[in-house]
Amino acid sequence: MEITTLGLDLAKNVFQVHAISSTGEVVVRRALRRAQVVPFFSKLAPCLVGLEACGTSHYWARELTGLGHEVRMMPPAYVKPYVKRGKTDAGDAEAICEAVRRPTMRFVPIKSVDQQAALALHRSRDLLVRQRTQLVNMIRGVLAEFGIEIPKGITYALVFIRRVVAGEAQDIPQLAAKVIGALAEHALEGQARIRQLERELLAWHRSSELSQRIATVPGVGLLGATALAATVTDPAQFRSGRQFAAWLGLTPRQNCSGGKERLGRISKMGDQYLRRLLVNGMTSLVARNVRRPDMADPRVAALLARKPLRVATVAMANHAARAIWAIMARGETYRAPRPFEAAAA
């Protein structure tokens, strides 16, 4: 009996397969070792294959697509309602097979090797930044025990750390100086690796026409542009800029009952890393407007006059997300809106 739809539950070593025919009858229900996956699918006629979007899913999606199958990936949260009872690999594969056939299901586009390589740079940099923060906080805590305080900011901390490595720090017991020196060397080594990864990201940014167009949006820098270009495979999967902003979790959460609609805080759904980059970028844009009032955007000043700082930066991130979607979908660059006076005229 011919297989038309197949659900594949991914794992490190043991993969579970659940396949059905056009009539819904179960044809195959078995486990595969990792080395058996490609030979198994190479013998099948082209069919619809459902996967959960998780670790290694993009790799297997590319492999199975190369074998002629139609592969569709789904967010695990959307597959969970189709799990009947218990948590088993066979049950998960059956749920995937059921979910992939739903007409209203939302699917995750398959990322290319180049996109995943760029995202690996982002993940590695983010890990090193968090490790650097831990080391600097540890050094601050040790120095505070001896009455030494470092000014706020990573720049001041790194300057002091370099002094410690050079042996210029005073009034620190010898044993504590050894501990701080070891931590300081580790922090400086991490800083050098962060700078190297940023140079790699800059090279990728210069080779990506989409990333360069996204960077034209005010408040979106190297990190935001490269991360968005590497993450969003197909902007056509979003019907509008608002849907793209909602995918990033930047739209208010709705609570509707009895015909009454209430809007709360942002949903914070979707990619947390992208959302953080956008909000941080808008925060930097606000700070720049405060430092340079002669070059400040009057719309930002008007928004800050009405809303608290954090509400304003999130609203600006929402607006930036919509502009980014338009740039990706239409192949354009950012065009600043006309001033209110010119628009009114």
C-alpha cells in the first residue's frame, strides 16, 4: 500500500516513523536507527513528510527534500494538541503525521546551510557575551570585598581588567590578585573571541544584500540585520507587517470575552533573541537622540513625551519590525517618513 503522509519524530540516535495511506490506514509504524533513515526514505515514493521544528530538523528537512519528498516542519507547540495520551516516540510520530495534514497548520520554512552558519555565529557570540558578563561580575564581587569599585559599564571593567593583567592594580592581597588575574585573563580571551566573531558577522553582512537593506532601518545594526536575514527564510509566510511583529512577540496580548476586547502586555512569543535585538536597538536609538538633540527625530521625542521609556522602545521595535517585513517582502530599502508638516501640506 502506497504511503502518502509520514510523520517522523527526530532524535539523536533512534527515529520513530508513522506512515499512513491515502485512506488513513497505518502502513508503517517502526523505529529507525540514525544510519537507517536515509536508506529508508530513498526507497519510498515521494510523499508528504512532517517534522517538528527542533534541533537538527533543518538538516533532515534538506536531506529528505533532496530525496524528492515534500517536507513540512511545524512548531512543537502546534503538534502537542494532537498527542492522544502519554509521551512516547510512537505517539509523537503519530501526532506529527496527523498535524501535518491540517489545512490551517502553520509551517516553518527550511533554512539553508548559509543561514544556519550565520545563526551559529550569533549563538556563539551570545554565549561568550554571557560568559564575559559572569566573569566581570565575579571580578567586581571579589574587588568589592577589598573596597575597590569599578565604574558601571563593560568598557570600564575591561580597562581595569587589563590593568590587573599588567600588574598595575594595587591594594589587593597576593592570593586574591592571583584569582583576579586568572579571571581577568579568561575575560580578555573571551573578549578577543567576541571581536573575532563580530568580524565574521561583518563579512557575512557585507556579502548579504538582504542584511544590508535591513540595516538601513534606524536602530537596526549589524547584529539585528544579520540575525533577521539569517532567520527569516520566506517573508511571504507573513500576510502583513503586523503579523511579522506578532510572530516576534511585539504585539499586545488580546483577551476577548463577551464582545469586549482588552489589550495587555506584549505576548513575548516567537524568537526571544530577535525581539531582544530589536528592543535593544531602539533603546540605543533613544539614547542617541538624548545625546544629540540637534539630530533627534521629532517623532521619537513626541512618543517619549506620551509614554514611559520602555513602553516607547517596545513600540518603536514593533514599528521597526513592520518596516523590516516591508523591506524583505518588497525588495526595497528603508525610506524615512515625511515630516508631519510636509505630509500635512
